[in-house]
Amino acid sequence: AIFNAIGELLTGKRSVDELGGPIKIAKYSGKTVDMGAITVIWFMAMISLNLGVMNLLPIPVLDGGHLFFYIIEALKGKPLSQKTQKVAFQFGLSLVLALMIFTTFNDIRNLIN
């Protein structure tokens, strides 16, 4: 379901307005407390699973990006150049920071509405 949702976001079948960051997580955490301990545990498990899957995406600076570089190294027989890795990590960091800023902006905008 997580990969399906990511695919739907990338293809435009789902709105990016659904993306949320720490503020949205805190908001829904508070709502789950009223529903009981089992719901809170389930919610925490879903957040952990989502973060784990996101961490495995092949984006440099994330674990999935490191795994991707290891696969390339295994296929080539040698690692990518330091310059290529540096550029890739800078791109990956920029991508992750942009996503964090975007989701926080979404959170704030949804609080106001």
C-alpha cells in the first residue's frame, strides 16, 4: 500500500496535499490517544513503517541511496568517483530538504484552513 501511494503521488492520481510532516503527525497522534492504546500503537507502527520504506528509496543520503551505490559498485567492479558521489549526495540532500519544507508548509497551510 505504501509503494502504491508513492506511485499515485508521482503519477498525479493522489494530491500532494495529502503529504504531511511533523505537525500533521502530532495532530493525528493526539486524535488517536482518544481512541485507545491499541490505536496509538497501530498509528506508531504505521508511521515507523512509512519512514522505513521512505528511507529505502534510492535517494542518495538515505539508506536506499547507499544500497543503490553498492549495487552500482558491484556491477562496475569499482565505486563511483568521489565527485559523482558528492554531487549525488548534494542532490539527494536537496531533495530531502525540499520535501521536508514542502510537507511542513502543507501542515501549516492545513492548520490555517
